[in-house]
Amino acid sequence: MIIAKLIRRLADKNLMFLFFLNAVFFWLSFTALRIFLIFANGFNHSLGLAGGLAVLFYGLIEDLIFVLPFFFALVLVSLAIGPRGLNLVGFKFWYVFICAFELLFLFAYFVDILFFSLAGSHAHLWTFNYLFQLKYFFSSIGGFLSFYSLLVFGLLFLLFIVVNYCLVVSLKNAGRFKPKLLGLFFSFILFFILNQTNQALVINDVLAEDLSNNLFVYIASTKDYYHCVAEAVTGNASGLQSAVFNNPLLRPESLPGGEVYLDDQYPLVKASPHVFCALNKEQAECRLDNDQDGYLLVQDCDDTNPQIHPGAFDQLNNGVDENCNGLDDAKPNVILIVLESFGAEYTQLNESADPEITPNFNSLLGQSLNFKNFYSNGVDTISSIASSLCSVYPYPDPASNEIYESGLDLLCLPNILQQFGYQTLEMQAGDLDFLNKPALFKKLGFQQFSGKKQFGNQDENKWGITDRQLFSEITKKLDQPADQPFFLTVYSLAVHHPFDLPEDDIVQQYVQDDFGNKILNLLHYTDQALGEFFEQNKNKDWFKNSIVLITADNGQPLGQRRIFNKGNFNHVFEENVWVPLVILGRPDLNGQRDTISSHIDITPTILDLLGIDVLNHFIGQSLIKPNLAYADSFVYSMSKFGKCMMALRQGDYKFISDLRQTYQFFYNLNSDRDEKHDLSGSMTDQLAGFKDKVFQTYLGTMHLFLQNRFWSSHYQQLMEQAIKN
């Protein structure tokens, strides 16, 4: 009561104090929400004192810059007070109007905090794409909204309203004080200085040691967000073609198997010697019989092996097209299982992992060909779909599904397999309506696609059905008689926000006492569902005639770098992009390889397993080819969210930077898989080569997407014609 009276007296005598108090309280409200962000996400246990102070310090500067324009607005309104200007009632109206806007922005900031808790990055204009998808987020938001969070937010709003109400009703004579224009001028100068100072502050110069272990400090302490499709690139994409050529990550100079590039305008389009000759029958080299088996190269699909030619006997299910009819005559089924956030770090591909997290998956390692250095090229499901099925690096934009659905020309695995008589199926636990997936899957070449609604689940507040339900539906579908082989992709959902453990009678492996154990239980749940699927179907004919590949769309951070990035959208450290790949279904598919590889290699590998050779634009390569040297193999990954992080791993070393190069890291993963020891300061020469490759790959990828230079209808016709011939 005493404080309220004091506020009224001071505000009545000095309008500038009124404005100042409003601005300060508005400013502190932002800070209170920022503190809530830290505690609500459990970051207070991992940030440390330096990290926590950094979030608050940089956050205060950011928030003050945001608050000052409202302060200017109040001063401008007060300048109109006077005999010929606003009266007291008019001023109060404008004051209330501005306060309403302040409340609106506080609410928007609270929404941003919820989005950050859910997705790991700040909300931005592209998030409006999800306005019509809100029903999918209700259950996830409910998982992050507690009674205490609503109470804190409600009390903060109520306090803001009460304080400003006390201020405005206390005014008896608004004309007693009239701010001078000079005061407004100096306020603007303060805003300008703060804004420039904030832009000049490079947080990793101040807290380099802390930041090297915790990017959350930077992201949480600023509202900075920018699209990964840089404006300069968008405006000059036609001039970026040079970034594609002589870039080993996009267009290497030498290709395996004598493949050749066909067209500089479509710089990735390539063909094997046989396919090239099928398109250019009159070329002199196509009339040669190099292996002396009586068949010319134009007829012989492998003119280096006399056992392979049009008259040969095709040995079934060995992945070799001995009789050159287009594929291995066995036509095995192909099942590609993509597990949600099933990081390799939690399997026995990581020797230090608890074997009880994923025992069923681990049991498959001894009976499969598996890869211990396999990666996702992006950090979200849409990116994994594009990379895995079309063998391209993902488009670096949060709304990337739109470009895949548009007029972009791509050659994707389902489309190819259709040409060879395969039924192409897609089955997932989620809702197909989310992000308009039917349009995407149809564009990729799927004939049938099913999600939670097609399986009879109409619950609008859940992301999808459980993994056990999904594998049960898959079994029902594949048990139906079929007169053609199938290609099936499966996308599970369990390790997805809101991270609720399904009530499917699977025993919890860990006590559900923190976020980390919740994730481990969900990984264990997915593993159990996968194990049941294999056990139930292993003796069925369709399963015994199937090649099965298992990978994940991305990983799931558990604070390895002190980042509980719950939506795992932000970064490309190992816990987020290191994923498994196992291939099983043939006796020769066994052993473990250390080749550094990624999702872009899945489509070429499947085609090689089927003995299919087609004209293509694929960036990846088949992983069953011999002589894939560890030291020379590499992988490029990018996050299209937050700070647009990019990474390149080649051999033992991994380089990480963001699009604007505000930070960079360099690690030796052979000795530091946890990425705790940044070598960027001591290995500058080696780092420079990695850095150049990363940004050239980004620029080249942008050229291919924005200029639509992957593929064309002309090459699609040539490919289909070659298959028919």
C-alpha cells in the first residue's frame, strides 16, 4: 500500500518517471520470463554460474533494445500534451493502448519460450506455417506446460496490469511535466549505441571456454534468428554453379565404375558406361567388347566381367544382374525402417553405451552389415526423407517440405523402383496431414501411404499411434497376398515430444525421474517393438525374401554437451547426427565397416543391392562397393533451424560452424567422440580446408535447389526409355 502511494505521488509529479517505471517493469518482465526459461528446461543444473550469468547479461541487452521503442512511443505521446494537444483523458487512452501492446509482446515472448522448450530454437516468421497444424502440438505443449509455468506467467501478467493501472489512475495533471525533444534524441542515441554494441559483442570471445561446451548460452540469451537461405545466395544463386564443380562433396572428379557426367547445366547427372551407351549407341567405344564374352558394351551391362552379359544365367538374390535385364531376377522386397531419434550413441555401435537400452537392435549387429560412422544429413524428419530417398543434401529452410512438393525435379528411389515393377509403400506412426505429407510422398513416387488416421486413430491431440501399433499394422499389410515385390519405408514415432511412454505393457528399463531416463525408456520401448516385429515375422516368406535396412532420422541429445535440446532441431554435434545403419537379409551382408557415410548413400546402396543401374543425379554412393577408404570418406550435415549450423567430417576430424561464421569448432573424433576438446585454435591450417569445403557445399546445394538443376523431365524420359529398352 505504501509502495503504491509512493508510485502515485512520483508519477503524478513526473511523467518521465512514469515512462521510466513502465519501461523498467516491462524490461524486468522479459528477464523474469528468461529466468523461467532456464529453470523450466532444467538448464540451471547444467549451465553453471558463468553460463547462467551470460544468458542473463546478453539477454538484458537484447531485451532493453526491444523495450526502448515502447518507451519512445510514450515520450512521443507525451509531447502532444498541452493546451492544443492531448488532454489527460486522451493521454491515458494512449498509455493504455501502448500497455496493451506491451502485454501482447510479453505473451508473444512467452509463446517463444514454449517454442524454444519444444523445438530448441526461437520462433520466427516461418513458424506461422504451423498455425494450421496446432492440433498436433497440443499434447506436446501440454508436456511442457506445468501448473507452475502457467501460474508464473499469469502472476506476471497480473502484476504488470496492476502496476500500470496504479500508474495511470494516479495522474491528476499530465501537463505538469513535458519532456523535451532533447531527451527523446538522447534516448534514441542510447538505443542506437546499445543495438550496435549488442551486434558487436561476440559471445564466444567473452566466454569461449563455456560456449565451446554450451551453445545454449548463445541461443537462449538472444532472440537472433535468420533463415539458412541467405539473402545474398537467394539473389545470386545463378552465379553459384562454380561451387558445384570440383567439389568432392557434390561432384567429385573421379567416379566409381567408370561413370561419367553428362551435362554441365545439370552437373550431377551421371551414367555408367552401359547406360551411357544405351543413350548413345553410335559412340565408337560402345561398339567394343572389352571382356571378350561376345557382347558389345552397348548390350553388356558390365563389359569388364565375362560372366555378366545378356546370355548369362542370373543367380538369384545376390544383388548382381548377370543377364543384363535391369536387375537381379529375384526381386527381393526392400524394407527401410527409420526409427525416430534413435541415435547410434545409445546402441552398441557406441562401445560405452548401456547394452540394456537397445538389446534387440544390438542383437542384429552380429547378423548384418553395419556402419559405425553413419550420419544424418539434417536434424529433422523431412531432411532425412529427402536425403535417404533422393540422395541429395537437404534444402536448408525450415519450410523445406514446400520446395520438395513444388516444381523441383528430383529422381527418388520409389519412382525408380516403380519402373521395375515394385509396389511402393510408406507407413508411419504419425499423421500424414502434418506438413501435407501426402503431396510429398506422391511426388517421391509412393503409390500408397498410411498414417495414424488410415490405421483408425482419430485422436487430434496425439502425434500418432505407438510403435507397437505401427509394426502390428505393417504385419497385417504385408501378410496380405501380393503379386509383386514391395518397397516399404517405415517411420516410427515413440522418441518424439511430448515424450510420453506408451502404455503398451512394456516394462520400464529406467526410473522415470528425469528427462534423460524418459528418453532412454522410449528408446528401449522402440527397441522392444522392433524386436517383436522381427520375431513375429522372421519365418514368413515375405520376410525371408526381404532386404531390411534400419536407420534413424536423427539423434536425441541428453545433455552430452549440456544441451537438453528437446526438439533436437538446433545443432549438428554427434548426439544429434550420429545414427545407426544396419543392412540384413543376405548371407554376404555381414561385418562392420568404419566408412564415414550418411543418409545420401542409402538410395545408391539399395539400387546396388538390387542390381539396378540407372541414369541418376545422386550425391551419395553405394556402401557395398569395395575400397571405400575411411580416411577419404566424408559426410556433410546441416541444421536448418536456429543458427544454421553446418558440419563436415572427414577421417578422424570434424568441423562445425554456423552460416555467418560467428563460431567454429574442430574436433578429433577418434580420441574425442564427445566433442569436448575444441582444436580450432591449434589446427588452423587443417581447419581452413574443412571450412572451405563446408561453405562451398552449402553454396553449391543452394544453386542446385534454387535453379532446379538436379534433374529434369528430359532426363526422366531418358531414364524410363533406357529401362524399357
